[in-house]
Amino acid sequence: MGKLSKKHGSVFTVNFGTNTVVVLAGYKAVKEGVSYAEEFGGRDISPIFYDMNQGHGIVFANGESWKEMRRFALSTLRDFGMGKRLSEHKILEECHHLIKVFESYKGKPFNAACPVNHATSNIISAIVYGSRFEYNDPRFKNMMRRAKESIRIVGSAPIQLYNMFPRLVRWVQERQLLLKNVAMAIGDVKELMMHLKATLDTHLCRGLVDCFLIRKQKEELCVKDTHYNEKNLIFTVTSLFSAGTDTTATTLRWALLLMAKNPHIQDQVQEELSRVVGSREIQVEDRKNMPYTDAVIHEIQRLANIVPMAIPHKTSRDVTFQGFFIKEGTTVFPLLTSVLHDESEWESPNSFNPSHFLDREGQFIRREGFMPFSAGRRACLGEILARMELFIFFTSLLQHFHFTPPPGVKEEELDLTPVVDFTLSPSPHELCAVSRQ
């Protein structure tokens, strides 16, 4: 896509099977595109995502139902402390569990993928259900395994082929496996909700599910076609888990890999941690006194570029954009990777350079081209929570451990080639978490 934008400019079309899509490339085009809130604000729902969500929930939905579910999710996330002390407490509590797992390896090499995934999933679980899972809980392990497998399958070649020619290749094995995983995930959600329904107290919201059920009871008394129905609840819950677990966990895995590969940067983060925080527990408030660490986290997100093409948009009406006529119902890809690696925005776009986010005095600076959460009306609704998680998990882990390659592996031998699924994750690898205590 990057080569195509150099050849054809910042707005061009590509054919995916029988579907013609418009690609917006580079900071200026993407920034302007997402500012057309109404025109580019629809969601393109590919056949596989329609199979999985049936137009319900908050990620792969449109119209009044999507607007209402997004409003509900945003207000409930705010009520449950997104950006407040309650979320901070939940994340810090989860950090203790994650640190114990890392400590159990006693400095020997291990793959951090599973424990980090479990930790980030538990934050969503605490907000959605009001409780967390133990890492060795069989149901939880199966939920995590299926979620990981589904993300891999969604990005696979047979599913891309199905999205292009849905009538011709409905039979592909990957689609059948994906639908089986979705059915099992729905079964898990229903079972967990059944327990919450049985113990529901209308004066006490333990999590998002409780808030939804209470709202559903009220709406059913006076609203004929309420959006507060079981399908919207199920797919709002599954959307929050899939969107809120993998992205944050993948970013944290990149963070630890990049620290092991760049020990001089890890040392500077730990020096700032020791100076500002010492041995006490991290707080979100510490971020403003830790400009270097903040810059490192931002640079990890920029370089990791885990959702390079964003989730495709769709035009809700005819629009003329940068001199091009784009008709209603056209799929639009805001190419986030072209923003995060835009040569006109970043001094060294393809290398790990925290000074992208620092001024000459070493103070943190915001950059307009920093868009890992996308922007506009389809921006990630959990951005505030994700930023808080990244900061607390990253600093807590670096407060306790120094991350190194396994014995016999040099820093420069650590591979940064991503695995291309629905998101870009690090290739399977092991690191050593050496205690700093």
C-alpha cells in the first residue's frame, strides 16, 4: 500500500475481488478524511464480520443501534472509572498477579504472550462482569485460546478470499471454525450473564452487564423496539473483549521486546522510574513527571503499528474529497500505517526513536501524526483505558524486572518481523525477566 501511495498519491482505489475500495494514505489525507464525520463515519462490515456479529454490538455495526450502543458503552466505561481511580485500582491489582507469573520463571527464558493476554483480558472482565478470572481457570484459558485463534483466522488468506467472493467460497474450513468459536464464545457469555441476572441488584452495578440489564428492564416498560436486547448485549460484550484484550496485550509484548532489544533505552526508563517513583506503587499521576517514559510508550505504539489499515469505513452519502467523487456505500481504508510512518511527519519513521516525542529540554510533546487509536467518530472508544493500562503495566513490569534476550542471543538478533494476522503481533519469542529487587 505504501508503494501504491507513492505512485498514485494520497487518495487512490484498489480492487479487492469485486469490491472497489478507496485508500486514504498519509497524515494529511487520513486526518482530513476522519474529520468528515458523517460522510466517512459508516462501518464497512465484511461478510465474515457480518457472520460473526450480525450487525449487532459496537465495532461492526451501523445506524441507530450502533449509535445507542456506543453511547451506552462510553458512558458506562466512564462510570466504571475509565480515567479514574477505580480503573487504576483494577489495573494495579492485575499487575500484582502478572508480576507473580513473571517471577515464577526465576529469570529463565519464557514466552510472555499468554500471561500478558490474560492480564489485559481480566481488566475488561472486571469492567464488564465486575470480577476477574484466575489465570489457570479452564474456562478462561479456553476463552483466551479461542479468541487468539479467531484473530489469526480472521487475518488468514482463505477468509480474505471469502470476503471477496462470499457466495463462491462459503465452504472454507476456516469460516466454519470461526463460526464454531463464535458460537462457543456466545455460550460462555450467556452462562456468565445468567449468574449475573440471578444475583442482579437494581441499586448496585457491578459492571457493564449489570448496567445493561437494569437499562433493559426500564426500557422494556416504555420503549417498543428497544436497542437494549440480548443480542446487542452479547455482541457488545464480545466486541469489548476482542477489541480491548488483543490490542493492548500485543502492544505490551512489543514493548518488552523493544526494551530487551534496546537496553540503553530500558536503562533510561528505569533510571526515571527510580528517581520519580522509587519502590512505591505506580500511579497514573506519575505519568506527567515521567516525560521520557511517556515518550517511549508513545514510540512503541507508533512503531508497533498494530492495526496498520484501521478497521474499514464506509461512506454514508456521496462525497467529493480532495477533488475525487466517492459515491455512497464505498469502502474506505484510512491507512494508519502511512500516518505512523509518514516521512513528512517523523524524523526517522522506520526506527525506534523516543525523541520523536521529546522537545530539546526533554519534555514530552504531543504529535498530530500519532494516531494508533484512529480518529473521528469511529476512533477506539477504549483509548483512555488502553493508555492507562499501557502506562501502569509497562512501568510496573520495568520497576520489577530488567528484560533481556535468552542466554546466547544478542540484542541485535531479536527479530522485529511481525506476524500478520488481523493485527501485527511480534513473532513468537522468549525473553528473560531478571528481578531488580
